[in-house]
Amino acid sequence: MNDENDQQNEGLTRSQLKKKKHHIFGRNKLNHFKDELDKDLSGQATVGSRSERDTSEFKQKRLGRRLNVAIFILALLLILVLLIMRFMG
């Protein structure tokens, strides 16, 4: 079966192959399913759709939270090191 598909696909360009694969696997059905999942999850605290997750505002907020956590961890480690130096020396 793969040999037949390879022979049929030999003359096609990459973009034509992509279109063919999307047609075969039903890309529209997958997008419809993802939209249904987004609607089901919209009541939760998570961000609903991929387009909302990819916005620069969301990325900045996520980076800010990560930086806050990193700063907090570094501050705790600094205090821990200072305490160890104080009582060891």
C-alpha cells in the first residue's frame, strides 16, 4: 500500500502533499473538535483557545509569573546561604 502511495505522490510538490494530507485526515473535523473542547473548558480558569494563548499580552503575563517565581526561589536560596554562613563560621 505504501508503494502505491509513494508512486502517486512522486510528482507532487510539498504544498500539494500537505493539502492532500489535510484533506485525507479531515482537518476541518479536527478544528471543529478543538472548538468544542474550547467551549467546554471556557468556564474554567484556563485560557480558552490557542489564539488567546498566543497573544503577546498572555505571553507577557506568563513570563512575569515565571520571573516572580524565579526571584522568590533565588531570595530563599540567598537567605539559606546567609544563614548557613552565619552559623558555620
